[in-house]
Amino acid sequence: MKRMVLVLLLVLQGRAFAAGDAQFDVLAGVMDTTKKELNAKQETEKGRKDFQNSKYGRLYKDGYWQIFQGKSNAPKGEYCTALFVREDMLVSIMGPGGAYRGALMMFASLAGDSAFPRAANSGKIKVTLKQGRDAPATVHALNQLFGDNEVPVITFAVPSIEAALDGMEDRLDFHLEYDGKPIGEIEWHGGLKARDELRKCLDGKPYYDKNPLKDKAIK
């Protein structure tokens, strides 16, 4: 298996995150919307058979991908993002944008009782990341709060978008630890299809950009 994060760098290159979540307003909006949808559904329907058997319940449990540009009004091919949501966790891969020409891998927790650290301001932390069959690696990452709901996010830098694309296997699991304690895990599926759609976005070509929760073609 090719390791997706061949080199984990502190995300300060080119001041990629100097503007915080304002730099990635679309991504922050998606996180906010997803969290609101999850909270509303959990409050009213979680545990009910109609929710469990619904499209929403199935996608909530099994996970789904969204492909979009993470910044509004971005030129074609910039800030292209593949985001996978499953229950209360999400992981995303973002391509080059603006002055930053590398790629980013972000993890976020949507749970109300999240164990993710919550930096008041953007700050670097040490996180242990294990992916697939690779050995765990303890590295520096960036910790931020995104959006109106202040979703805690942990971000790693990938040296290039090609390295990220090469590492996108069809199924891949991730495990995060902070301060010696597990704080979250997520496994994606359908990674190869998502990779292909992300590559289309990076190439400035049409791609599937619908939210599966709202796509009427998905039953």
C-alpha cells in the first residue's frame, strides 16, 4: 500500500491557513451544514426504524463522499476537495489553492462530546496518525475550529496532490490519537471513484458535485 502522507509537514507553508476557516469558506460551510443535519436527525429520528431504513440513515451509517471546491469563487482546478462523512467523523483531501501548492488532509469531529483538541486560535499539536497497515506516526499537525459551529479540525500537509491521489485506496481506515488517547477513527470506501472525481475537478473538468443526501437520483 502506498502511504498517502509520505511527508507530514506543519501547515504553515505559504501562509495557507493565515485566514483560518475564512480561507476555506465553502468547506467550513459544508462542515456546518453537515453538523446541523446530523444534530437535527439524531434528535428527532435516531434509533427509529424509519430513520435506520431511510436513505439518510443508510448514508449516515455507511458514509458518503462530496466533491467540491473548498473556497468560493475559486478558479477552476483550485481548492478541489474530496470529503468523506461517516457518522460523527469526516476526512477530506484538498488540492492546491492560492499560494499553497501542496495538498491537505483534514480530519474533523462532528460529535457534541468530541475528544478532539479545541485550540482557541490556530496552533500546532502533536498527533499520532495510523492509516491502513502502516505503522503509527506521531507528527505535528494544525488544530483549528471551523465554521459557526466551531467544528474541531486537525490538518496535515501532504507534499503534493499527486502523492495524495496515489494514496487513495478504495478502502482505507484512519486512527487518531492525541496525548496518548484515541480521539477518533474513520474508514472510507469508494475511494477510487472519489479520486477520479477529484482529479476531474483538479483538471478543471466537470465532476459529480452533488450532495448525496439531496441527490434525488440516490434512493
